[in-house]
Amino acid sequence: MCLAVPLKLLEISPDRSEGRVDMAGSLMTVDLSLVPEVKHGDYVLIHAGMAIEILKEDEAQVTLDAYREYAHIPSMLAPGAETADD
């Protein structure tokens, strides 16, 4: 299964071909060729190292909140997985 993750665009290269996003404290370079109209500070949907869509901040936050919620429920992510409380 593949997931696309919404991340905030922090930097854009001078030729606008690449950008930098922060993923859980690690800066990651992403390809911006599919979203040429992107601006610094936009939220972009990242899949396989490429920005595939520009999102409104509130849309991005809904998705990020869902990911955070699911991260606290290991059995939802991996059926049969035990939690620390088991």
C-alpha cells in the first residue's frame, strides 16, 4: 500500500524544479514538476518523492491529524499487532 503525505513546502530551488519539506524533523528534497504553480509555504501532497497536488492548509491538517491518530493505534495499522498495554 502506498500513502501520500501532506507536507509544508519550506524552500524552492531557483529553477523551481525541486523543493524542501520537513518530514518529522528531517528535511527532504521533493520534485515539484507536477505542481509548477506551487508557492513557498504551500502544503503539498508528497508521493514517492514528488509533490503531486497542492492542498489547502485545513485539508492538509485533517489528513495529518488522522495519521497522528492512527499512529497511536498500532492494531489498526498492522492487524494482529500487540500494543504496549497488552
